Amino acid sequence: MIINIKKIIFVIFLLCLNIHFCSFCYANNNYTITKSYSCAKTGKTFNEIKQKNKFGILNEKGKIIVPIIFDKTDEIAIFNKTEFFLCTKEGKSSLYSVNGEEIIPLKLKSFIQRFSNYFIIQNVNNKYSVWYFNYVSGKSSPILENEDYIDSYLISGIDKKIYIIAKRNNKFGLLSYFPDKVLDVAIPFEYEDVFGTNHTKYCFVKKDNKWLVADMTNGNIQKRFKYDNLNKNRLTYRNLHAFEVTKKNKIVIHDLWENKCYTKKQYERKLYFEKIYNNIPYIGFLLIIYYKVGNIFSR
């Protein structure tokens, strides 16, 4: 029997290559799934994976979209569904999208707030920044960096701008930003506090221990309003635009949407009549059905 040396060498080579490949696959896939996330935008499921005490993220196709280099991962959930991953390594965090794009590089100390495309973060140097994320291009960029403090941002219902409550030299002010344009100072940094809510053009500012009302679009102070105290717990009406304020030791209601002040009785009466007004179409519909049914049975 003639032994084909070349064939034997080729078979041995294939066996060695197969062993090497299997070892490579095993070494690179020897991870465990520790928990699962569900994405609100796509309905897909993602898994947190662990390998050698490091964590990453695996998509439903088995592709690693966040490398297994982090000490921990967390979800940033909107309506209880995952949209972003906050991944931490040696005390610094990165923000990843569900597509595996690194939105904010390894510089976060903590994640403060997210609204739509905007993110407020605290950097590892204890300064605050606002980042903008473009869902179409998958790219992100800072629009405001290294502020002493950023409290929150407000979405105006008037001029569609983003208003950012920030702090400089121990004083609060308001910055305005329109996408793809520069930041402007809407309200100067000369107040003890600034507070507001979304979809209105007015906010509260505090100066000399008094709460005033300011127009965010031009910075003008509404001189007819001056309050001793403000309760920041919003009333559950009119999209949370109404707040309890104290004036001459009496609690009154200021509605930022209307920019009007009411006594409690006035506001309760206003809510009562607005409720009736809003239900008029339903009452009319029920009356029509009542008369239609009555006519049928009267025949």
C-alpha cells in the first residue's frame, strides 16, 4: 500500500487548524449571560455578558456591540424599555446606543438627565456638560461643557428652543440653544435660583430671597408677580404648569402656562368650569343618542 505523504500532511494540517480555530472560538465566546434588556425603539432584546469579571453587551444576533471591558453596565430606560447603555470602567462611564455607537466617550462620572436627543452629564472632573445625539447619523457632540452646575433643561412651547438652567460663579441663569446654532444667555447669571417647566415661555427666578417670574424668550421680569416662597412640587393639572406660591403668608396658585395668579378658590372654580367645558362634546353626543333611541321606541 502506497502511503501518500502529502495527503497525510494535509490532513494533519487541517486537524491542527481546526483545533486552533475551536480554541480561538472558545476563548472568545467563553462568556456568561448575566441579565437581559429590552429596547423600546426596536423591540429587540440585548444581553449583558460577563467574561473574566468584565462586562459587555450582546445583541440578539450574537454580535458583541459593547466590548467586554467594563466593570458594570446599566440601562437607561425610557418607559421601562432600554434605549441606551451606561458602561463603567475604573470609575469612568461611557454612553452607548443600542446599535453599539459610543455616544459619549469614557468621561462620565454620573448621568443626570435625558430628554429627547439631549443628555446632561457630570464629568469625572465634577463639571457638567450637555451633549446632543443625532439619531440619524448616530453621531454626538457637546453643546455645553465644563459648567459649574447644570440643573435641568426646559423645552419651550413658544420658540422651540432648549433652555438650560446652569450655574456660574455661584449664581444661576438660563442659556438658550436652538439645534445647530450657538448658545445664548437668555437670563443673566445673577439669581439665587431658577426653576421652570416644559412647554411654556415663563419660569421662576429667585433674587433677594423673593421669587419672581421671568420671560425666557427675552429675559424680562414680570414685575407684577413677587412671591415669598415657591413649592416646586407641581400640581397635577395643565401638564404640570401650575405651582403653589406664598404671597403675604397666603398660599396662591401661579399658572406658568397662562402666567396668571389665582387664589385656591378661584383656581378650583376655574378647574370645575373647564372640566364641564371639556366634557360638552361628550354630553352632546350622549343627548343625541338618547333622543335617537327615544324616537325609535316611540314609533
